[in-house]
Amino acid sequence: MPAFFRVSLFFFTCLLLSSSNGLPKTESPKAGFGAILNCNSRMGKEGKIAIQMAMEDYFGHLNNGPSLYLRDSQGDPLHALSSAKDLFDNHEVRVIIGMERWEEASLVAELGNNSQVPVLTLANEIPNWASEQWPFLIAAARSEHNQIKGVAAIVQSWRWRKVVVIYEEVSTTITGVFPYLIDALRETDSEIDSLLPLPPLTSRSFLVENLVKLNSKQCRVFIIHTSLTLATNLFTEAKNMGMMEREYVWIVTDGISSQIDSLSPTLISSMQGVIGIKSYVPHKGRTFQDFRSRYRTLFHSSYPNEPNPEPGIFALQAHDAIRALAQAMYGNINKKVKRNPKDHVAPTTSKSGWWLRDRILQSNFEGLSGEYYFIDGALPPGNIFHVVNVVGKSYRELGYWTEGLGFSVSTQKGSNYSKSMTIMGQVFWPGGPWTVPRGWTIPTSASPLKIGVPAKTTFNNFVNVVYDGIDGKPKVYGFSIDVFRAALDFLPYHLNCDFVPYEGTYDSLVQKVHIGDFDAVVGDTAIVANRCEYAEFSQPYAEPGLKILVYVKPKRSERAWLFKKPFTTFMWISTGAINLYNGFVVWIIERRHNRDFGGTLSNQIGTMIFWTFTTLFTTQGERLHNNLSRMTMVVWLFVALVITSSYTASLTSLLTIQRLDPMTIDVETLKRTRAKVGCDANSFVVKYLQVVLGFDPKNIKKIDSGEDYPQALRSGEIAAAFLEVPYVKVFLARYCNGFTSSSQTFKVGGFGFVFPRGSPVLPDLSEAVLKVSESGKLRDLENLWVSSYNCSTSETDNDKDSLGLSSFWGLFVITGGTSTISLLLFILPQFWPSSKIQEERAQQPQLPQEQDEHQRQHEQHAQQQETERRQQQKQQHQEQQEDRRQPQEPPQQQDEEGRERQLQLHEEEHH
């Protein structure tokens, strides 16, 4: 209210209080009740009829019952205050009831507290601190603060993210309703987009001007919390402006919805599709039906021009308040039961006000409005509300909302509850459509969404801005743009968008959304905590994480000698030594029995070494003559089997490890060696490396372009690069030679689309991104952009997983060199002069070993001759058989041939 009005009201109250204290008081002949109502309002009329009925029900049978003094406040707090002063001074009332508004109740409470007279107010918006400041103020109407939770539940049910609140500019709304509304909306992930305060006496021009401003904004969900008169004026102008059509949502609170029955058909027609929260009344039992029947008759006779004479919550609470007074003064009474008045008239002493107040606060009964009892000077707030929908000439009850349970179609025990209003059936929305309004307006071609995109990116595969050479307009391409457009195709409505390049950092681009320069941001924007302070992100469309990228130098020289690595140097020496030792032992034992161990010393040594090392590659063994040598050989064959198997397994493991994990990348090693690392200059990674991973800023090199990474890594300018996972995929697809990434992934947000906080588009777009991913479209787009690179690799690189000559050239050198040396040692003596060789052999003394070798050769030659002789004899025998079949030769010729054969055999034997 205006400041001048408040100051005047304050001085007027002080004047009345001072005059009241100065007047002498006289004892009234009988008790009296005062009632202050706005007799011109619907609630005032209902309260008047209900109070008159209650006085008749509970005091009409008494011979000396209390009198009722009714005063009309005319809806003015000053009139209410002067009426209370009159009742105290001229009638000495014992209690005052009524005051449907807090502005009236607060003034009368101050006067009643000073006079120690209980004041029962029927206003449903009483601050919590009121009973402490005015002990004689009793809230006889249930607080409607819980209805705000019901309003928020409706908003949550249809997933509206922003609302506009239109309220009457009174103190109770600002200090009492707003805190509940803000908390309730926050719990449902919604928020207030804008506020429209309306003074109690609002002109039509003021309404039209502010409605035009609201209509120019995007939000289309309106919550109305005003008086009934102000609400009807508001809806009349809204209908004239076309704001009661499709896509608009109007939600009203109990102060309006509980009086819709009292409106004319013309006013109701301007509220079609409105949803309201209304106080719940049980409407059961014979007591209520009897009251309802009598009330309708009396109300219609008193106000024949008023439509729908049904009792509202205000009438029921007024009737229950009079019953509480009757029980406080006369005990637990029944209607129209005659009692002795002397037993029930309370004393009119200075303490009678406290006595009556305490008795009222002890009330506990089942009233017409429900359970009637007081907690801290007020009735408990209602927790069940009707949900109504204005249709046709009145409204229909969709169902109920219960605090802590949700929506239902019944309040009976065992009813089903849900957080969604769909359980209550179809809702009739403004404009007549049965489809649920989005709650916000869709940008048209005249006002498309202004989408900010980064003009310069490290990897232009995600966002690439190209300017048309003809008109200079930017054209935007890239993986991020394709994903966004694919998500728009899954929206149930069409969005017009304009992409606007922005020169600046990603953080400043997000802040542009916060201040309203952009409606959204589309690009490779990482989801990090500090950016969420200014805007909200959609569902990530790219894999989150940060990886280390390094360059792997070829190690072919080391791989060529890889066959040595299964054993250590000491193991190689030990294996050779134990081989020689075992061969020496077997040679000592077997040299007297095995001809292979005979001959010259060099021949015996060579035979021993050859025989010793062949045991590593065969388990067949040789023919041995001594049990000791056999025992030694068996053990050594077992050891040789274990050694060769272990060598084979170890070599296989080394080759596999080289293929799967060419190197291990460690962040701690990079920091300890103070190695240079690279990252995007225009990225959050710079701060992440410093704050989270603890790198020295001097060792962090900022790189502007993705094409600079390969050269920086190959040249050693940086030892590693920290890139987000989507960048790593693109980089490895383009540069596949010699580069690899770590298996470790640092958890960061990923890429998402940026929208203002509470944007109504964001939930739908996040759902659309999920649909793009689940449909496989996202994978196809990713493969399309990655496969656009044909990374050229050399033949060696293509076969890097196969074993080539480079892996074994060391072995080839060893075996080839050995064979070459043997060949030379064999060929060179062939070109040496033969006479000189014979002279050198003749001059050399013949050792015993050489004699044995000569004897062995002679025996072999004799055996060969014996074999030839036997073959000749066999041939001769065959010839003799053939001669017998032929004609006999002369005896003399046969004798000569026999002598020649005997002579030949004799010479051969002698030789």
C-alpha cells in the first residue's frame, strides 16, 4: 500500500487506541459478540449467513444468550479498525470474529490485544509471528500455504520449467506466500521467470500495459494469486488480448477458485481452461447436509441475485468458529439443548479475556470444515485440495492433491496416487486443445533462436565456420552442428535457428548466454562446473574424458635382439656352462665305449660340444653304454625341456606385450621430469592441468591448432599432449603413424549444448539427444567424420603386428656367419699345395690317437672289401647256375677260367 496511506493508518490507529484507553468502561448487562465482515463481497455474504445460523444453532435456545453485533468493513482496513473501536467502546464485546483479509486483522488484533479481547480472524494468510506479537489473535481459518505446493506439483506434472507470477501487492503475499512459492518451485526444478505485482486498485490501462510486456516474453505459464475482483479484471483483459488461447496456461489459487461459483457466466467464459487449487471440504454426514440445505435457503432469500448459493470454505469456517466460542463459554454443548444460564455465563473480570482465549484454544471437535483444533494459536494447515478445471458455465473437479502423496481421483483409503496429473484424466486447456501446452512460445521465422558458435576451434571437425564469398554470410559445418540438427529432427515441434560465430573463449561464450546475447551455444563446449554457474548443459553427445597423447619412436634395433631378452646375461652364461659341464661328464664316462668320442682331441672336443647343445633342441638322446651317463643324460634332458619351454613362453610374452602396450604413460613421471606438455590454448584443460593434476604453468604449452600437435610431438617440443577423448579419436584417425594414447582417462564432462538456466527447450533437447544416440544416428555421424581421413601408412607400419626380417636379423647374422666360417675352413685347404701338405703331415709325429684313428680306418676299409667280396661270390654263383643251363664248354677252357678267378681272389685278399 502507498506510504502516505500507511502513515495515516498508523496515526489513526494510535488515536483510536488512546481514545479507547481514556474512556470509562461500564459492565454490559450480557455478553456480546462482534463480527466485522465485508458485506459487499461473496465471502462476506457467506460469512454473515453462516454466523447468523451458528448463533441460532448454539445460542438461540438461551434466555440470556450473547448478542451479535455485525459491522461492515467495506473491504477497508480503516473501516474495520473504526468498527472494532465502536464494538469495544459501545458494546464491550467479549470476542470479535471475521476480518477476511490480513490487513484488517492486523489492525483489529492490535486493538484486541490492548483490550485483552480474543480476535478470531478468518483470513487464511497469517504470518507465523503474529500469535507471538498479539497473543489474543487466533487464526480461525486454515493456512493455505500448502496450496502453493499443490501449484508447484501441477507445474512439475507437465514439466514446465519457468512460470510468471502475477500477485496482488499486499504484505501477506510478499512476506508469507513468496518464500513458500520459491521453495516449492525449486524443489520441482522450476523457477520464476518474471513477476507482475498489481496494486489492489489496478486500472485497466495498467493491466493492459503489463500484459503486453508479458506476452512479448517466451514464458506462457501464469500463476495468479490475487483477490477475486482483481482476477476477473485480469482474465477479461487477457481474453481481449488473445492470451486465453492455445499454448497459454493459467493456474489460480484458492482465493479465486473457491469463489468461481459466484461469478457470472460472462466472467466464467473469460476463464475457460483455467486450472485451480481449491480448499478441500469433506461434504459428508447428516450434519453437513442439514447445514447445506438450510444455508442454501437462507442465502437465496437474503441474496436472490447471487448465483449458486452453495456454502464455501469461508462459510464453513465461520460456522465452526462460532461453535468453538460456544464450547469455550458453555462447555461441550449440543444444539438447542436448554441449560441453566447461570452455570455458563463467564465472569466479566479483567481476567475473563485470558480465560476465554485459553478455552477457545482448547477446542477439539469435528467441524463442518474438518478436524477443528489449534496449534500455536492457529488451525493446522490443510493438506488436501481439490484440483478444478474451468469448463463451460462452471468448473469440474478433476481430482485431489494431497501433500506428500500427490494426485488422485479419490481421497478414500487405498486410493492410487501419482506425481502426474494424467491420473485424473483429460484436462481442458485454454483455447480448447486437448494436447498439453508447452508453456512457452516457439520462435518464429521473424524471431529465430540466436545460436552462438565458436568462430575458431582447435579441431575444425566439430565446428567449422566458412564465409560465403558472395554475400559474406557465415556457413557453419561440423560434427557438433550435425548432431544438433539431428536432435532438432526428434523434437515434437520446429525450431528456427540462426548460427552466429563468436570470436572469444569458450567461457565468455557461455557467459553470453547468461546475459542474454545468445539463446544457446552449439559447439564442442565442454561441460565443466564453473560454466554451470551461468548456464545449463544438455545431455552430453560426445564421450567424456581427458587422455594423454604421445609419439612412440620406433625401436627396431632393440627388437632385432629381442631373442636375448627372455634370459638375462647371467642366465645365458649359466646355461652354456652347465651344458659344457654335462657334456664333459658324459664324455669322460663314455669315451672308452662310444666310437663317436674317438679320434683326435679336436674332433672329440667338437663332438662333445655338438652333442651337448643338441640336447636343448631334442629329447631323443643318444645311445649310451654306462648307467651313470644315462642318469646324467636323463636329468639334463628334463632340465633342457624346462629351459626351452620357459624360453619359448617368455619370448611369446615379450612379443605380445610389445603389440598391446608399446609404452606406459605416467603423469607423475611427466611432472617429476618436468617434461613439457601441450593442450588447447582456448580450453579449460589449461586450468585443469594446473589445479587438478598439479603441473607447473611453465611446463604447459598452449597450442592453437590441431595441426601443430604432430610436429610438436615428433620434434620433442612437448613430451605429451592432453586432449579430450573426441579430439583424440579425430587425431588418431588422421595421424595414425607413431602416435598413441594412454589407457588412463581423466573424468571430465564431455561436450554438450548450452542453454540459459531454466530454458524450456533444454529438457526436450536433452531427450532428443538421447534419441539420436539410441537410434544409431550419433554413431553414424561419428563414423562419417572419422572415416573422412585416409591415413596413409607404410608397408612396415601396416605389418607392424607381424614378425618380419627386422625382428630376427641378429639371429640370421649369427647362423650365417657360423656357416660361412665353416665353409671357408673347408675350402681353403683345397687350394693349398698337396705335396707341401703331405710333407707337413710326414714331418708331424704320429700320436697314439692318430695311430688309433688309422687303425680304425683300416678296419673300416677291410669290412668294405669283405662286403664287396661276398657280393662277387654271390654273382659268381648266379653265373654258374646260368652256365649249367647252357651247353658245356671244353674242359680245358673251363680250367683256365677257374685258375684266373682264383688268382684274382688271392690278389684281392693279399691287398
